[in-house]
Amino acid sequence: MPENIVESGDHDHRSVLASVGKDGRRKRLYVAIVGGFWYRLRVAVAIVLIAFYIAAPLITINGLPMIRIDIPNRQYIMFGHIFWPHDFFYFLLLFLTAVIGTVALVSLLGRVFCGWICPHNVFLEMVYRPIERLFEGPAHRHRLNDRRGLTTQQRLRRLGKWAAYTLVSGALANTATALFTGTDAFLYGLIIDPIEHPAAATFFLFTFAGILGNFVWFREQMCTIICPYGRLQSALLDSESLIVGYDHRRGEPRGKPSVETGDCIDCYRCVEVCPTGIDIRNGTQMECIQCSACIDACNQVMQRLERPINLISYTSENTLAGKPRRLVRPRTALYGVVLCILIVVSSVLIVNRPLLQMTRLRDGNQGTVIRDAEGNRFVAGSTSIAMVNKTWQDRRAEVLYDEDSPATVVSRHDILEIPANSRSEHSFNVRVPLEAFQGRYHETVIRLSVVPDPHTLAPAPNAFPERGCVMSESHAEDQSQPKKPRRLNLWPWVPVIVIGAAVIPNTMKIMNAQRYPAHTVEDRPWEASRGFDEERDARVAFADAGLILSAQLGRSQQGLRLHLNGDDDIIASDLYDLRLHCYRPNDPQADRLIAWDDPTQALDLSDLRAGLWVFTLTGYLDGTPIRHTLRAHAGVVGAR
């Protein structure tokens, strides 16, 4: 961490998580939602990802689901292609490609996966967090309600929130279950049939409980405690990787807007919007998921203060230190070359993988010596062959008999049926004359012809007196077999409607504006004479919010008082973290900073010295930073 970064507060961010209090207990985070360029971009990405997740079990390709993890049948269906346990080698290649791709992505773009693509953060920030705001209100109001206690109306709203949580969690659990069991396990395309599909119902219950507990209670602890992928990415960052960083050279020293300091006014807005509760001004931290929420929050504050934006931005440690950033360097070049090689090799092998595969099964029978009616002795036994058809058409294999071989191969059927996208087993009886043996073994080749292309199956060694057969591959397409008709699958549209109803209206509301528009306050200077008989007011109108900041001056014992007029509900619930900076021109010794803890009560300033004072009020109105300035004279009681 650079030396001139001033750490915020007394929290030990290097050894204690931001979501843990001083007593070691979990500190609940009330995360505010803030709009902006990066938030709108994240919403667009999230809509695409959520739509893909919901549609994955519904889309069929050539009669097969687009994605299915069929554990009982030991199949993995991806984009209409079935992968079997024999194809485990391809998954190893894909896994290695994903590992190298992760390393390359982190070296260039940092933890972009965590903040933008990770399902945990996509659903939490774009589905569950907007639902919470819809029912509980902004984060500061939610915090205030929890401290004061809930009214009857607030309890009803919280009940509605839990009902929405339950519906959305059920929809997500439905989709997860369909990825493993298919849509046929659901009654009317929505409810799982526990009688016919007990395993699917059990899986749904565990998935539903896990989703609800994770997104409603566990939340940021998944990123900071459980997830190993985030820690791996944090360890892979270097000084050139893209990070969300705070420009300490421009922001420090921190101070109020009226003081000649850096651009950071220490408003803590970047902390309030962080989903893991960290202060990005303390430098790069393991808990940062690079979601860009602090960038949008800080840019809004800078725009209201008419200062340059991107005090917090996507940058790198070298850029923050004033050094040029290099995108192409030996590390990224090496990762890129290896990644390209793996992608090409994996693609070629997957495209050219055997679509018809035959494997000799291990037999316990070692053969029996028999004698026929003529007195000839034979070694007789049986063997089995497993055939896997990875194509979309049914295939047939014809048994070919080699007249030059002394062995006799007998099958129950001369034509073996190999159903599409399935595994089948077939048995063969083999009889070999005893005099044909040279030692303990005799090589016997079983020849099959896969219609329409003939293939000679290569022999494979075995202790049995004949040899099993393994077919290499076949790309023949049997056009005579009709394709399975596509079935229109209308599985659950209700989850789509539930998630859409929860996300889209509130998301559009946040994207367009907050509950109250950005306040453009006219600074109306008012100066009263030092002596006066009647009460007079100096006012600054919060026109958009219906509020008036008033300074009452009079000859009473109360002297100068500052108070707010307007909507009592807004003053009581939407105004928070108010700070009043009082100072006199050309008199720095008189500066005072007062915390206005209860905005419903007037602020007594009767102890101020006589003369012109400037009052600067800062705080938040429904999550929007406000700053208003008022000038007034403090008079001497009884003076003319």
C-alpha cells in the first residue's frame, strides 16, 4: 500500500474482515444500490446470464436438451452432444483450458469474473438486493428500521419480501433440478412429482434450502470465507492487472468540500455501496470483487461537487503509481500462446471424437473344454461387448463370419441394434478347436459391419481363448432412420415471470433515478443586520424534496437556531448522516463540525459568537449525497 494512503477509521482491514465487528461477531452489511454507467452495464450482462440459466433446460437441440447432467445414466449432454465416461479425457482438456484461461483473464482483467459473471454475485446483486430494496426501502432506512423496531406496516412489507424470496428461490431451484433430471419430472411444468421422482424432489429441497440460505443470510461470506476461486484470483494479481483502485495522489488529504484538501471528501459513499463492506481507499484487498459499485458512487459525488470523475476507477497499481501500464508482457504472451494451443487441440479432438465405440467387457468364464458327437474337442465360452452410439440416429451392426478362421462365433442375432445416444450390451458364444491352440491362447477376431460402412474390429488381448474386439470409430450417417420429432417444451414460464417482475421494474427505477431526483439547490445568501426586533428567516429550499433549511434569528434567549421544514416522514426516515460545518470568513479558529443526529429537532447554535457565519450542511437524502450552504448573522441579544 502506498505510504500516503490514509487508512479509514481504526478497523484493521488487513487481518479482520470488514463484515466482522470488534467483538468477533458478524456485522450485518446494509448495502446501498447506486446507479451509473457501470451499473447499467452490469445489469445488461446479468440479464443475458439469467436468461441463459433459465432457458438452458428448456431449449432442445436435435431432440436433446441443450445442457443436462444425467448422473444416474452417467451422461453429460452439452449443446445436443452426449459425453460418456469414456470421454473423460476431453473433460480433462477442458478443465486444463479453463485453468489457463482463468490465469490469463486475471493477469489482464483482474477479478472480472467475480464481479460480473459469478452466479452468486449476479443473483445476489441483480435479483435479491433489488427485492430487498423494493420492500425495505433504501439501505439507510432498512438499518434505521432494524434499530428502532418494526411497525405493523413494516412487518407486512417484510413478510412480502420473504414471500418474494421464497418464489424466486423456488424458481432457481426448479431450474437447477431440471439441469440434472430434465423437465419430465415436473407436473404441469412447474411442480416436482415426489411420488414418481423421489430423488429429484430430494435434490430440489436441498437446492432450495441452499439457495435461500445463501442469498438471504450467508451473502458476502460466500466471497470472503468460502469461495476458493476468489482467493486464487487474488493471488494471481500483479502490478499490471486491472483492479478497482483509488487515486490517492489526487484524493489525499481528505477533507470537507469547504477546506483546501484533496478531492476525497470522506463521505464514505464508496463503503456504503460495497457488497463486501470494504473501504477501497485502503488499497487492493482480497475481499474486493471488482464490481465497480464504488466507481459509480464516487463519480456521482464528484459530479455534484463539479470535480473530475474517476477518483475511483478501473486501473492498475502501476498506473496509480504514475507508471505506464503494459497489456502485452511476457506473462500474458505465454498464457495467450498456451491457451490458444489448448483451445485448438481440444476443439479438434472433440470434433473428431469417435461417435461409435465398442469395448470388450471383462468375463469371469475362462472357457470349458467340450467334446462333440464325433469326438472332436473344443474350448467353448462366451464374451460380451458394450457398444455406445453417440450419434442422433439408431445404428445397426451385422456380424461377419470369417470362413478362414477355425473359431466359430455365434450371436443370438445376426443384426445387432445400437439405439441412438445409448449404451447396449451384446453377448457372443465362441467355440475354438483344441488343436488350433498354440500354447494357452488363440487369437479370434470378431468382425462387425456397421451399416452402411463395414469396419474390421481390431483385436484386443485377453486371457480367454479368443480375443475381444474394439471398433475404432464410424462417422456414417444412416439416413434411413427417421429423426425424433422435436417436442415443444413449455416448462416453467412462471419462474421467468417471477424473476422478471422482481428485477425489471426496480432495475429500471434505479437506472433512471433514485426515489428523489438529484437536487439542484439554489444557494440563497441572506444577511440580517446585527440588531433587529422581529424574527427573520434565512432559507435554502430543497425544491425537489419539499424541504427547507431555516436559520431562525431572534432577540430571544435561544439566539440562533437551525432547523428543517418540510415532509416529516422524509425528515425522519430519509435524511441521515448529517454534518454541519460552521465557520467564519477569515477566522479559521472558529471552525466547528457538528453531527446533526436528529434532524427532526432544531439545532441550537446560541453559543456562536456574533458576526457572519457560513453553515454547510452535508449528508444523504434517500441515498443521494446532499450539500447545502447558508449564510447568516449571529447577533448579540439585546443589541441594536
